[in-house]
Amino acid sequence: MNLYKALDENNRSVDPEAGASHSEIPETKNGHSKILQRLETVPDIKRDTSGITTQYIATGIVNLGAFAAGVCVAWSSSALPLFTSGQVELPSARSEGSPANGTHPKLVLTESEASWVASLLCLGALMGAVPAGLISEHFGRKKTLLYLALPLVVSWILVASSPNVYGLYVGRFVGGMAVGAFSVGIPPYVEDIAEEHILPALVNFYHVHFACGVLFGYIIGKLVYFLLLC
């Protein structure tokens, strides 16, 4: 009996301490604390730079979609003057060789067709931005941004290999859907992975990459123009 009484008193003395120890752990509605606990034994220089460097690298990689969107936007101003002036050869002419008379068939666009090619990118961006948020919430932002590379590739294939203006229409519309989806999907993803004190810097990566993509598209368009004139 004395042994059982001693064990009972011991358990009672431990329970309040256990309850006190559990009450000190902060919990959220999910039952887990969102505060990142770092090991005190890690040197300060490693502790402060390892996670931040990873966030910068991840943000730079995901914003390659913004760079590609900028290239799509800049393509029309560089390429449409060549289409309207009749300086773009059809893909079939490049594969079959030159005709006997030494002339190459050209893909010539009217002013109305050229305006539609330029405008369909914006229409596709509207159609792609509307469901992009719901899709990213259902499948995850990371997977959604990865899969957006597929419509971009399809868009450029259609633009590069289209034998008529209708292929340009479809290609630009599909590319616009990817551009709109990138503009909706990238900022929330960066907000999820970034710490609060570097979030303003990482959010600006989208605008920087988009501007660099537009500049890259202008430079490539000017180089292609000079190559066609030579």
C-alpha cells in the first residue's frame, strides 16, 4: 500500500509540470507553430544566409515565366513590320527549297490581320488569368507554374511553323493565356516562400524579369531585321 501511495503522489507531482510545459508551446489553428526555430549552435553567418539565398534563387527561377511573358509581349512590335512588308518566308518554302524562278513565297499580313495578331495576346491573357488562381489553389502553385511552360512551347511552335495567319492567331492566343496565368500565379508563390523582411525585394523580381524579357525581345527582333536586310 505504501508503494502505491508513493507512485500516486509522484504522478500527481509530475502532471502539473507536464501541463505547464505543454501550455508554453504556441499553437495555431492547425496545431503547429509557424515560427521557424533555428538551432542556436549554428554560426550566425550560416544561419542568416542559407535560407535567404535559397529564397532568392527560387524567386529568380520562378520569374523566368515573367521573362518569357515579356518576350511574348515584345514579339509583335518586332515581327509584325516584317510580316506586313512581306519579308517573312513560309516554313514550307524553307523545307522544299527555292522555286525555279528564284522567288520565295511570303506570308504577307494586312493591317487588320496584323492588329488581330497583336491583340489576341491580350485576349488570351484575360482568358488565362481568370481561372489561374482557382487552378493554382487546387493543384498547387508550384505545379501550375511548371505546367505553364507547355502552352508557351505550343505557342512558339505555332508561330514559327504556321503557314497562314490562322496559325498565328491560335499561337498568340495560347501564348497570351500563359502570360495571364503567369501574372496571377507568380506573386502568390513568391509570397508563400519569402520571409517578411525580404518580401518587398523578392516581389519586384517579377517586374524586373518582365522588363528584361521585353528588352530581350526587342534586341532579338532588331538582330533578325538586320539579318534579313543583309
